Amino acid sequence: MDRRSSAGVAAHVADPFRRPAVDLRSDTVTRPTAAMRQAMADADVGDDVYAEDPTVNALEAEVAALFGHEAALFVPSGTMGNQISLRLLAEPGQEILCDSDAHIVTYEMGAAAALFGLSTRTIPGGRGRFELDAYVPQVRPPDWHTVRTAVIAVENTHNRGGGSIQPFDELKALRAYAAEAGLSVHCDGARIWNAHVATDISLAEYGGLFDTLSVCPSKGLGAPVGSLIVSTRGRIASARVLRKRLGGGMRQAGVLAAAGRHALHHHVARLADDHGRARQLAEALDGHLNAGPETNIVVLDVAGEAHTLAAAARDEGVLISVVSPTRIRLVTHLDVDDDSIDRAVGVLTSLLGGAPGGANRAAR
């Protein structure tokens, strides 16, 4: 069986002659390329708990420079990166304002409250897009009776918003307001690389708007493990303590950091290919489209049949994510090529009751 087939799909494991699945569940499912594996094998390593792994140190320095910050810290996951960042900016008993569909409150197991005693308050926004006017009235100053707002957090691109890109002018207005109001600003930038490629706004311009960022080479860039916290030297020194306290101190982590460095050098520009393939999916499945894709995520409305559709698609070798009983998500990535798109379109249009269209080879 092809090494990139989906081992989690029992039917495919049982039948080695069946074609590997087209996995559109997430851009986290990618496998390291041969060149990335070679970079990992060749990595110079040391003990990162002692800050002695040269490949980790190089990755941290490179990512910090890309975002225009002083320092960065390699952590095992985006969740750890986000939660450490929030704790750097807020004290126990203070609150974070964020979108109601934000990853930090939807998919991180209540970690801010459970681990650090931080409160969160959410504000609904269309496709998760930040609008300063919606947040300003919700900010609570220090008071004897109310929880003080310490941080505003934004997600760029926004996962549950269908890969939506945050409006840059709103982010600049947020930076100016936060400075005046004495607030900190965090960016969950797991897919900020996609925003950068789609808008041509530099990573340094994005980085200059935030006190902390959590950025992830293991999403669209295709690295197998890891995220980085980006901030000042002082905050990163504190982050290193928090990482150790949470069990995130890794030893010879250079084999993982080497994958991240390879991804930075070879896989950023190619995100445009993922965006193009997402548009092809959207065009072909337009009758069920929730909103047009801005990056690599396509969300479809399926009238209460999401779980049934996902199961049927799995049987046909196409894996998709159910994000609600009426909604499914398709994510393009490094392991999805043109043939994969054609195959997915054929399966999904058949299951949804329509003829394939909009993704023909000539249109590419």
C-alpha cells in the first residue's frame, strides 16, 4: 500500500489494491516529503531543554526575524503555543476577548480556564472576522466588580470561518486602540502563512500588530510537528518556563525543527496551489457552498446530512470533516493534487446529487 494512504481508514487498510484516500479533513494530515525527511535525518541536534539544539535555535531565530520580533520558542503544538501566549499576557482572574468560533475557545479543551485561571468572553462575527467596533464596548477596565479585560485575541486565518482572512485595516485599528487602552493583542496564526500568501502582506507587517503570535509549520506548510511562540525576549524567557511546566520541554528536537525549517524554505509560496484547488472545489460544489474560499478551506451546507455524507464519502475513499450536523469542511494541502480534486469532486457531486463541474482540467 502506498505510504501516503490513510492508515486510519479500515477499509483501505484491509484492501491493499484500493486507491489511497483523498484526505480533505485538515491540512494537519500531510506526510513529510522525501526532501523534508532527509533534512530531518541530517539535522544537527542537541538538548533543547538546555537551549543547546542548534537546529531548534536556528528555527526560532529565523521565525522571530520573519515576524519582526526579538525571539521565538518552539513548542509541540499550536494549542500549547496559544495557551502559553495568553498566560504571558494575562494574569489569573483576568479575561480574554475573542470570536465566538475562535480555536482557543472551541478546540483547546477549556485550557485557559483549566490551566491558568483565565476567563474568556466571546463576540460573534461574520466568518470570524474581527471588527473593532464590536469589541470596544465589551472591554472591561479595572473595577471592583467586573473581570478586567487584558487581551484581545484574533485568529488569522480563521478556521471555523472557512479560512477567512482578517481585514488588515481592522487589525491596524486594533493595534492602535490596544496601545491606548492598555490591552495586549494575541494572534492565533496557525495559518497566517495562508493569509500572507493570499494578501501579499508581509509576515513582518502582520507580526508588528501583535504582542504574541502562535504560528504553526505543521498546518499548510506540511511539517509533522510543532508551533512557535513569537514575542519579546523577556516574554519568551517566561514562555520557556511555562513550556517546561506543561511538559513541553523536548530534548533532541532538532529533527522536528529541521522539518519546520525545510517547510519555511520550500513550502510557503506553494500555498497558492492549495488556494487554487480550494477554488476548484468551491466552483464544482457551488450549489452547497457556505461561503467562497479565501484560502485553503471550503465549507459546504448539507441540510442536516453531514454525518451521513461523511460516512458515504469515506466509503468512496474521500475523507471530509463534519463541523456541525449541517456543515462539512474540505481542506486542501500539500498531499492533495489535481487528480485528488477531480476524484473528490466526482464523489461529492454524486453524493450530493449533481453533475461534476467547474474543476475540469482545461479550466486549470
